Amino acid sequence: MGPADTPAATPAETLDCVGLLCPEPLFQTRERMDQLESGEVLEVLADDPAAEEDLTRFAKRTGNEMLAVEDLGDSKRFLIRKGR
């Protein structure tokens, strides 16, 4: 059981960005993260090839934490915990 499997990593919300191309997944993730409380987790589903780099960089730059990046085959699942 890794950090992404703990109850603290249970997503407060899921954002489905499958089918959206850059920069839409990043814009929608930023907008949704602004609505979360500190410590809450956002699950993002995306199939845009740029999403992993964009969302990882976004999390680091904004003081949020990328808990997990999971390859689902045709898309990826990201768990991002909101910082302060």
C-alpha cells in the first residue's frame, strides 16, 4: 500500500479531461484546484501526451503535491493534493 492508496489520498473530486488537448487539462486543473480546501486531493484523468509534464510542473510551481501518476493504458490518472 503506497501513499496514493491511503485514505488521505482519496479524491475529493474527479476531473475528466480525456479528449482535451493542451492547454485545456492544465487550465481546468488549475481552476478546480482553486476550489479545493488545503489537503484535499483532486483526481485528474487525461490522455493528452503533454498532461504529465504540464500537471507535474504545475503542482510543483504552485505548492501542491503530485501524489501519483498512474498509466491506465489509453489515459493517465493523476492525484494532486492541494497545498496551503
